[in-house]
Amino acid sequence: MPQRSDTDRAEVARLVHETVAAILPQVPAGQITGDKHLKDLGADSVDRVEIVMALIDALGVREPMARFSTVPDIDALIDFLVEVKQR
């Protein structure tokens, strides 16, 4: 049985992938990998804000947008969201 944090990470990862795919429908799902930054997938600044806002809303967390500006890739975004969610 997975630990709670593993389950949380899997849930957040699924949500991130679904959200990115919904906001960037031109990107094939197989290209949404952990080592990519949203910019690598063609997301402009508006897309990135929309993705982060959707994730914040879906997870019911409160975090300043500025805290997301230094996240280097999707894996780091998932880890950051898990950390914020567990606070």
C-alpha cells in the first residue's frame, strides 16, 4: 500500500497533467513530462498563470503566484503543490 505522501503526489501529478492538457490542447499528452518547463510546452505567460490558478483552485490551497515563478519543471511544480497542500 502506498504511503499517504505517494498517494498525494500521484493525485497532484494527475491533476497537473490534466490541467496542462486542457489549457494546452495542442500538446500531445506524451510530451507533458516531469523534466519539461511549461514554457517548453509552448505555454506563454497567460497560459502559465491560467494553469497555476486552475491548480490552486482545484487543490483548494492559497499560495502567492510569485512563489511559482522559480519552479524549474513539471516535477518541481508537482512537488511544490504537494508541499503546499500538506501545510
